[in-house]
Amino acid sequence: MNTGALSVAKDLPGRLDGHASEEFGQYKELLFMLTWRDIKIRYKQSLMGFAWAILMPILVVGSGLIVMVAFAAMSGKPINKLDVLSVAVKSVPWAFFVAAVRFATNSLVMNKELVTKIYFPREILPMSAVFANLFDFFVASSVLALILIVSRVGASIYLLWVPALLILLVLLTMSCGILLACANLFFRDVKYLVEVLLTYGVFFTPVFYSASMLGKWGFLLLLNPVGPVLEGLRNTIILHRTPDLPWLAYSATWGLLGFLITWKIFQRAEASFAESI
Amino acid sequence: MSNCAIEFNSVWKKFARGEKYDSLRDLIPSMARMAFRGKKREELTEREFWALRDVSFQIGHGDALGIIGPNGSGKSTALKLLSGILKPNRGSVSVRGRSSTLIELGAGFHPDLTGRENVYLNGTILGMKRAEIDKRFDEIVEFSELKDFLDTPVKRYSSGMHARLGFAVAAHVNPEVLIIDEVLSVGDYHFQEKCFAKMQEFVRRGATLAFVSHNLTAIGTLCKNVLVLRHGVPVFQGDVSAGIQKYHSFYEEETKSAAIELLDVRLRTAEGDERDIFEPGEKVIFDIQLKALEELRNCHPGLQIHTSDGQLIFVTATSRLTNRKLTLAKGETARLSFSLDLNIHGNVFLLGFTVTPEIEAPGEWLYYNPRLKRIIMTDSRKCQGFLHMNPSVEIQLENEPRGVEVGPRH
């Protein structure tokens, strides 16, 4: 009766040398369950319930608007509707990135009991943290989609880019989350560092303004691999044009390599999680 | 080799004691130190110690191995290595078959979720599929006896309820290999019995079991073989009763007192026959010769009897038996002879000797060794349990229906 999710023949030390992905397939249910748990807990005892999922994006969009009003007052140009919507389109994914990385960073330490008492691939913890926030992101995105439809932004063939851009965003988020969760387990002050970086990261990323506004220095904003993804979303959804492909390729390289490398690091470090936590 | 469900091949595991570097600020000095010293993972640094040293054992499919030893002997470490939570520094560990680990009941329960939700969560963590949990849900609930509390958040559960639900889920994972760390010590007697019966059922059905417990009665019933660990080193492996004796012998070695030294300890029958196996109801004499290492005034020597799993079942002291008090000058010796009717039964018991000071206070002893002598009581077949009350019975049939054969009458 081998219907179980655990491996039929698991050679524990061997696991580190390549059975991991195979084994991981068998733990899909657990990933789903822990994601569900994180979502459930978030909504269970909160005053606002689902409103929570859109509060954070509203705050980010709101601060973006204030920045824009300030810019407009200085330059004397009126604010146009598309710029406002651009900020919204970029703020919602940014809010996801920030929340997911923050949550994933703490995921291993918060689940200390699981890490020290039960065996399963620990990657599941930061991953489920990211997925739980992805759920919030979809709630917020649905609201945003409604707003876009009401504002008559219109649709185009370029919207086909959106799923690919979102997958890239998740990949980048996942890489950061996995690496930082692992780092935070060994060094407890990592979470403070992450807090600071995430708080000020918004100024180093083209969220409230676009990279082009900085003129020839605009590329600096795009060096942050999340930047080209956000710009890409704006280009495809609001401006109906192809994203900047070289910069997107740059992001994709970060996303793929980053994911592979952080995954490898995590696997290496995993062996000593239970005794170091 | 391949017939074994569990293999532990010369496993070494080390831990660091003391504080770890766990802030980034400490990373740089620690890295510098590492670069300076060079990276030799196998060597022990000053702050490290071996929790397990060259431990090897195998458990065949369907066998049960008990792992016993004093606190800190590495039992739990061995189980964590088996479950994959820890990785060995040297050697290898392999487990074949669907395995389930119970290091702590209900680990992974989330306090804010209800009992029902936690059954699903914990079941999945322990390796069940959703459909399987659906199928066994009613059984799990019935086993836990928490039907009325299923929709209550687990944070409102008592610790006993928590453990009950934890065991109920774990017991229905239906593993081929079950790895259990001391979990029978929770819950009330009724529930402990139930858990124990469930474990016996697993073994009967052919599951492989690795079981750590201080409950030697449970070990003795479930396992044919034991591994005895001490300070991380295997000191005995083999037949369970021999292993339990070995385990008890650790305690006989340790006597700690600055005030009193025992010169001679004998357990004998009234006829003077010295042995440690007795029949229920037999009268024994316990002779002790002690020497005062400092001046003793009005102290009270006493006896204790513990069951093999540490339950105190009998206490007496000279202060309860006689008016004479024991006062000794430094260097003086005394001889005491306690006489007992051993109305105990079918188990291993531990006879302890204590000396309390004139003014008694809990935990204050002039001498304390609860495991001075081991007493093995034979089984009289007349009864079960710890006590031997020399039972007998008379049966008389009344209003016997005519024509029905009821068997011989006396």
C-alpha cells in the first residue's frame, strides 16, 4: 500500500546529491497544504479579511500618487490618466514582491517546530510563503483588472506577455525568498536587513516613476532585476507595446540563474538546519 | 543488506555546545577563524562533542528495535538521523519504505486552526494524501475521542487533547517504518494504553519499528531486541531483557554521597540465600552496612521500590518502623537489616536506599540511590499487575438451569 507521499526507497544521505527534485514532486500536496494554511491563518483572525489583500497595494499606489502629484507640481505638466494607472500596475506586483520576500525570509524560523521535529524538504516552507502571498496578489490583481477595465485602457495582443512576466516575477521572488530564509536561519539579524532593503527598495526600483525619467541614468533603476519586469508590465498593459527585450533578458537571466543557485545553496545548507535553528 | 528496513552504518554525529554565531555581526570573525584554521569538518573543535560515536545497527523488515539509555546518551539524535531531520557527519543512514516519525505528538499543529483543519495539515505533513485523510478521517476522530471539539481551534485544547489528536493522526499514516520517540508519557492512563495497543498492532501487521522510551515495560513488550546507548556509544545490542539489565547496571555504579559510604549491601532470603530472583510473597532481608563520613545526628535510613519504568510503588523508613534514631560519629559504622514480604509480581523492580537528615525537606538527602539493587520477581500466573495479593476464589453455582451442562463443580 504505497499510496503515500513519502518516498518508497529513500536513501537519506543520497538525497542531497540529486534525488531532491524527484522527491520534491512527491511533496506537492504538502506545498499546497502549507500554502493553504498560511492563507487561512492570515484571513482567519483578521478584522479585515480579504480587504487585507488590497490594503497594502492601495497604500503603495497611494504613496505613488503623492509622488506623482509632487512631480507634476514641479514640472508644471498635468497628471494624465495613463501615468496614474502605470503606477498602479507597477505598485501591485511590487507590493507582492515585498510581502512575499518578507514572509519567506521568516518562514523557516517561524516554523521551527516543523524544522526540528518532522522531516520534509525544507524548500517547501519559503515556497509556500511565496505562494500564500501570490494568492493575495491575485485578489489585488482582480481589483486592479476591474479598475483597468472601467478606465478603458483597452486590450491588445501584448497582454500575452503578462503571464510570462508574472512567472519571471515569481521566479525572482522565489530566489530571494529561498536565499534569505536560509540566511535568516543562520543569522537572525538578516530579517532586519531585509526590512530596511525592502522599505527603501521602492526608490531603487521603477515603481513610482519610470526609468526613462532619469534620462541617461535610467539604466541604474533597471539593474534591479525586478525593475525590467515592472516596466514590462507597464509597457504591455498600459502602453500596448513590446517590453524592452534586452532588459527583460537580463532579468530572466537573474531569475533562472538566481533560482538555480539559491536552490543549490539551500540544499547544501539544509543538512544543518535542524541543529542550527 | 537489502533485507533491512533500517540501516545505520558506523554513524558519527557531532554537535556544538555553547552559543552559536547567529548574527551577521559574528559572521566575519567566524569566517576569518575558519579561513585561518582551514576547513576540516571531521575534526572536533573545542566547542564540539560527539553525540553519537560509531553507532551501527540494522532493523530487518517487520522487526522492532528498542533504543534505551540514560538522558543525553544520543537516543533522540539517533532517531532524528533516522528520520532525516539531521544528517550524519560520518557514516550513512538508510531507511527503506514509507516512514513516519513521531518525535513529538502534534508537532506542526497550528494553534489558530481548528482540530479538523489540523488533522488535514498534520496528516499531509506526515506524508498522507488528501484522499487518504478523507478516507480515514472518521477513524482518526474516533481514536482521538475529540468529536465534539473538532471545530475548536487547537490553541484552546488541553495538552492531553493536543497529544491525543497528534497520536491519532500519526497512528493512521499507516507507515511501513515507524520511528517513535518517547510519546507514551503523555495523556492519561487510558489513552497511553490505547496508543500502546496501536503500536502493538503496527508491529503485528509487519511494520518496522524503531522505538525510544524510558518506559522499559513498553520496550520489553514491543521489542525483541534493544540497543543500549551511553554517552553516544552503543554498549549493548541484543536480547531485550539482557539489555534492560545492562541499562540498570549503569545506575548501580553511581552512588553519590559526601556523608555516607555503603560498605556492604546484600539481599537475601531468611535462610541466608543471596540472590536477586524471587517468587511473589517471598520474605527477604536487605542488609546494609554503612559508614559515616561525617557526623550524623538522628538521620532516617529508608527503602524505596520503583517499577522498572520508574514508578515509585513503595516507601518506608526507620522513622516509620522504630523509635530508634541513627546517630553516628565520623568514621563509625552501622548495620541495618530491613525485612520485607515481596508481595510484588512478574516484573523487574528496583530497590533503593535513602538516608534523610533529621529535619526532612523534599529533595534533601544524606544518601540517595533509588536503584541500588535489582529485584526480579517471577510470574505466579495467578494474577497480572505489579501487586501480588495471593488471590484465590470459590465458585458456587446457584439456580442452575436443568439440562444444561455447566462443567465440573467443586
